[in-house]
Amino acid sequence: MWFLTINSGSSSIKYSLFKVGDRLSLAEKGVIEKIGEELSFFKTQDRELRLNIPDHHKAIDFILDAIKKKTKDISSLIGVGHRVVHGGEKFKESVVINNKVLNYIKKCSHLAPLHNPPAVLSIEASIKLLKNIPQIAVFDTAFHHTIPEYAYSYAIPYKFYRQYKIRRYGFHGTSHNYIALEAAKVLNKKLKETKIISCHLGNGCSITAIKGGRSIDTSMGFTPLEGLVMGTRSGDIDPAIILFLEQKGFSCTEIDKILNRESGLLGISGLSNDMRVIEQAMLNKNKRARLAYDIFLYRLIKYISSYVGILEGVDAVVLTGGIGENQLRLRRDIKKRLKFILGKFNAKVLVVSTDEELMIAREGLRLLKR
């Protein structure tokens, strides 16, 4: 038996195929990039093809043809798990997709306009091409539904929450959930006894305070823009800056582009959103690269320190994602800056490779067994 996971972006689809036995084992993973462009790319561990993939439906069709070589018989596929970024307030855990679920995911598209629509396209294609095979939605927001009301509410008129559901939702939930489970194993503790600060650091960055395996606060908010400094996102800023830029003649579209695509490491350094490039430039005495790194580190330490207070202690600060797993300098500086806190609580700084695809497959199998 096999289980397939799908992670859809606006112009790409990542997939992973798992063999289902006593435990899940990865059989194949790949990606189709530049969907809808003149030339698309299909990549797996051992090959790369140039194709013309006009839309997500054709992309799913091509992926299914590719995995037939592994499964031999597509009917041995027992389910498909889809990463869905936003589940709004309704979905507090993963669900088997039916028409009502799909319609609600569509309604949440205004909350995640870059992420939910391509997920919907892939879900619809999978339903059409894989009749009678369960489709499962695994939501990035679901893990954070344990955050208390005083932590997810914004101090704006309450009517905006009632009318527009403006609140902290949090993201990267599948990753943070996986990290909590793996960190508990490393610490040799029961999950319900742990106090973990999970730092997902990539081009997108978020940090979550996890107590007893439950998210109690997280840095991303109503959208993924809030919180830490990221590759191209600003993270926390004074909201009045937006009003000021509007007064200076910038449109809402322009401001959105500035804050989401032109800020963060890229905006400060003027060089790149890639921490590897930033660190190399620092070695060459580039002052703006150094400033970008210092701001990134400072904001991270600030959040970690505040979450220690919220958790009333900490067992481990866990780093994951491309930056968290690979940037040795950052890891060393985190340990140095947190020396007092780590010593006080006898806490560790751990590096754990996240595996969202495996978590999606686990969630899918859990629902199918239920």
C-alpha cells in the first residue's frame, strides 16, 4: 500500500510517495516547477525533465503517471494528503475532504490568497483523477488552535474579530508539531511533560511556544507577515508605517509588495534573502549584510526570551528549516546570547530536520484508521 502527499504552490507542486508497512518509508519525492510557464521542470532524486505543464490539473496527472512506476498499480494508493495553509477557525485538525470541506477551504482563500487557491486546484484534480481514493487536508493553522483567546486576539475593536475573523492564526503548524514530537524523543521525556520553543527558520520564519505538545503562542499572526525577520518579509513593524507610506503616495498593492517581497534580509542587506550570501558578505566586511544578520538574530533572541517567560521555563530551543539546520554561525550565536537562560533551566539547543511530508502522511493514515 502507498500514501501520496501533495504540497501545492502557485507555480509548483512538491510530492512525496510513502510505502505503508509497519512504518512509513519514503519511496520517492519530486517537484514540478514553473507550472503555466513556457518551460516547466520535473525533478526527482535521480532525474530532471523539461516539460510543458500548463496547469495544476496536468501537473497532478503527470505526477500520478510518474508514481505508477513505483506502485505498479495505482489502486494500491490508499490516500492522498494535501498541505492546506489556511483552515480558518473551523478546522482544528486534519479532515477527509468532501464538498463542504472543499468549499470552506475556498472561502478561506482571502486569508491565504497565495496558498489556498493552488491547493484547491490540486485537490480538485486529485478528486477527478483518483475516484474513490480518500483525499485528506492537513492544515498549517490547525496545530495553533490550542492558543488561548488572550494570545490570539488583537487589541482592536472586537467587532472586527466577529465580522472578519481577524485574529492570530499562526502557520508552519505541521512543522512545529513534528518538531515537538521529535524533540521529546531526543530529550527522553514524555511529550506532555515538555516545554519546547520551536524555531522554523527558512525563507519564511516562525517561532512557537509548545507546552505539553500544545501550541500556546506563535509569532506569525493573521497572515505569515507578522513576527520574525524573514528572507523577504518584514516581520513585526509599527502599523503606522503603513499609514505613513500611504500618505507618501504608495498604493496598498505597492505596500504589500514592499512588506512581503522586498523587506527582511533582502531589504536590509540590499544583496539577497539567502542567509548564506549574507554571511559570506559579512566576511567581506559588508556593513549592511552585518546589520541584516544582527537584526535577524536580535529579533529571534527577543522572541525566544519572551517565550521562556510564557512557558515558565524551557527544556529545549529547537532549530529547523534551511537556516536553522545549516547556519553554524547563527547556532553558535544563539547559544552565546541565551547562555544565561539555557544555564538557568538546564536547557538544550537542538537541531532537528523537519519533515512536513511525513507528518502529512501520518495524519492521513491516522484519519483513515479512524
